[in-house]
Amino acid sequence: MSTARLALMSVLFAACLGIQLLPRPMNMEFTSLITFTTGMVFGIIFGASLGATVMFINGFLSPYGTAGIALPFQISGMMLIGIAGGLYVRMGSGRFSAGGFFEVAVLGAFLTFIYDVVTNISMAVLLSLTGVPFHEALIAVLITGIVPSIMHIVWNTALFGSATVPMVNAMKKVMLWR
């Protein structure tokens, strides 16, 4: 592994973790974008690993409190985003034209929706431990999670659409720099 590649991966990890641990408005995060672009540039393993590690650390140090039972769901959801970044490139996507901006915006919305459903399931599991039937807990959690999910999806759609292509281009330039 080249020094530039290792340095870039370290900076991405530190930036991702630092931003994730800062107090910020709920569901306005950069972890999904950084995890996705890491998957695009470095591959599935590194994208998934970055997402999993950041969410694991965040699960204990988050300004919102510890993740508890949600932790494995958060880790799985973010790993999926890193995997999607790697698969996006492997499948011949990753176009860097105007269509590419739109494509990653839609993909960002979809991945955010999936992440929110996965993490909402963890809340339903927690609620079901109190004696509420799981299907009722899931319905309640999904209904109460609609507004935060919409905010999260809108944020990540705009973020993925505007920042993925420039970020990937910058990351590739750094890796070529000697």
C-alpha cells in the first residue's frame, strides 16, 4: 500500500469520525457520504470497514448517548453503504458527468432509506423487549420515524448529489500525487 493511499485513508477515517462525534442537528451527517466514496475509491472491504469502525466508535462516544441495542444495526447499515460504493464502481457506474451527479443523488436517497429502516428495526426490537408485540412496535417506530427519515433522506440526497463526484475526483488526485 502506498504512503499516499494510507495517508488518505487515515485522513478520511479521522475526518469521518471527527464529524460524526461533533454535536450537530439530528440526521445531518457526512458518514454515509465518506463511507460511500471510500467504497468507490478503495473498494468494498475498505468502505465497509470504515463505516463499521466509525459507527462502532460512535456507538460509545456519540454526543447523543450510547447506541445500545441499535449498535449492530447501525454498523450493518453503514457497512452496506460502503459496500454499495464499491459495487457502484464495480458495476461500471461511477460516471462523472451531469448524469452521474443525479445517479448518486438517487442512490444516496435509496441507501439512506435502507439505513433508516434498518436502524428503526432496532428500535422496534428494543420496544418489543418491553412486551409490545414486534409487529406493533415496528409500525409505531416506522410512523414516528417518518419525519426524521425524510430529513435524513433529503440531506443525504443533496449531499451525495453535490459532493460525491468532486470528492472522488479529489481522492483520486491525491492518490496519484507523489
